[in-house]
Amino acid sequence: MKRPPPLGQSGSKHAGGPVVAGQVAIARRQNFRRPPRLIAKALNQLPPVVESDATNAAELVDNLRWTRDNENLVSARSQMSGELGVLELSRSEFTQALDAFATVRVSGRMPPNVAERVLTTAELKNYVDENWSAPAVESDQSDTRGKDIRYLLARRLTREMHSDKAREYYPEGWRPRFDELVGALNAGWNESSRAKQRAKALFEAAYMARTNGMELLGTELAPDWFVHGGSFQEGLTWKIG
């Protein structure tokens, strides 16, 4: 009996080696995707529970809580979403990670960290447009998550000189001030104007950046710490004396 050639050798009935290898690779990728899918499936079975809700509800699922720092209770939904976000980050699925963090009340620095420092501006904008549109956000006045991420995007776009795209993402109350800033900058950069007029316009823009820079341009985390109102409550690595 003739010994068959090694797997994958052409010219024989065993030439399916590359096909088999491809199937194995696909199976491995599918298994790699299995943990996030299982967590996401479990999350879909849990109702959204606000952190401030009472924990003595009649339904057991409403009572599922994790203990954090031995004292603070967080809902199972928030905890599982956070775990899912970390898992997606480890797999370089950055948009999915942000979605896991942002669609529930996951506190801390992780959501803005992903939004500002991991995703590109284009990726962040696409994510916001697809998941946090203005009509959907404005229809629910009790939930600030969509407004917060849209506001973060607005300031990032302005910092990166995309003011033509930024306006719609600002809260309604800050759009007039944003218009003033953009108008002053455009007047100051207009080379056809007289030097005195341009200098005056740029001075006005600088003054607005000094007085309302946090609200119009500030980063959510370092170096501006919009999340803390510019109080720099964490993240410092130096001291005087």
C-alpha cells in the first residue's frame, strides 16, 4: 500500500491542507469571539438598573449587585459591561469597548480615556453619529450619557480645527459662545484684513479661550480635566518643594 503524501502536498487527494488550516484559523477566531458574545448575551437578559435604585426589588435580577471597595454596590449590568469593555480593549476592538462602557453607567476614567485617547477623531464621530444622535439624546432629559459624549466630541473637533463639524455636538447653551470664538478666529486669520483688525480679533479669541476655554476646548481628562471642572484633582505627577 502506497504511503500518502503529507497534508497539503499538491497533486493528491490530501491537497486540502491549506483549506484545513484556514478552517482551523476561522474556528480559533470564532472561539476568540465567544467570551464577548457570551457576556453580551447575558447582558441582554438583564434590565437596565439605575445605580440609585433600591436593592429590595421583588425580582431577583433587579437585586444583582457587585460590591466594590467593600462598600459601594454597583449593578450587575454595569459590572458586566465594564468587564466586556476591558475584554474588547484587550482584543483591540476599540469601538465595541467604548460602546460597552458608554451604554451603561460605567463610572471612572475608562470611557473618556477610550473616546479621547484610543479612538481616532473620525472613529469617535462615526460612533457618536450612529449611536447618540441629537434627536435621541434630546428626547431623554434624564440621561446625560449621550449629551456627555457628544460634548466631548465637540471639544475634540474644535481643538483639532474642525469647527465646521463641531457646532452641532455642543450643548445648546454653549453654541453662541462657540460661534463667537470661531468668528473671532476666522477674522484674525483673514490675511486680507488690516493688521490692527486681525490683532483685535485674535485678542478676543484669546480672551474667550482664557475665560471659557474649558467649556469650548477642554480635554475630558489630562491635561485640562474637564471632568473635574479643571480642578486637577488627580493625575498630577509633580510637586513644589
